[in-house]
Amino acid sequence: MSLAVVNETTVTTFVEDMKAFENCVKECFEMLDVDGDGVLSRSELREGFCKLMSLGHESSKKEKIDHLFDTIFDRFDEDQSGSIDPREFKCLIRELMFAMGRGFGNSPVLVALEIDSLLMKAVEHEFGQI
């Protein structure tokens, strides 16, 4: 974990930099696609997603996280294949990042982030490290 200061601009600037964002999303997708079949199953997405989005792993959040994954598949598995393909994953991450940015607003917020999380990637982008 690392402490970082973020706000909406940190996140939106990262997502709007198409090259940096797409490279990061591709890297994350490949990391989550454990079996290398080119799509993410529910278990693959769940296994790595909590770390990517800095959601934590507390058992008290299990019901909320289960609901989150049901919602993700209902909303983003456009072809109803039971898996998330790279295009669907990019749409998912883009929407989630913008939502988090709106949640932060314009005031700087100090947050604890996983080193490999997408929010940390946004912070690194802001400081020209990616």
C-alpha cells in the first residue's frame, strides 16, 4: 500500500490520455486473464479486480462485492457470453474510473492505494511516471 493524493483531474486526465490508458488496461487485462484464453471469467475478474480497484478483501464486504460482480456482468457482458472480452473490459474500467473521479471531486483526497491499482497508475501518470 502507498498513500497518494488524488482528485477528479488525476483520474480524468489519465483516462483521457488514450495511449496511456489503453496500455494500462491491456496490461491489467493480461494480468487478470490467468488461463490466457483472451476473455475474463467471473473468477478471473473477481480474483484480481479487488486489487486493481483498491476494493480490499474484507469478508464483511463479501455481499456487496458479490452484488458488484453481478452488476458488472449484467452491464458489461454485452454479448451475454458469461465472460468479459478486452473491449468490454476497457468500457468497464473507463466507466469505473470516471465514476471514482466524480466521487473524489475537485478537492484533493489522501487515499491508501495498492501499488498495482488503476488509481495508482493515474497518480503515476499525473507525475509523468507512465
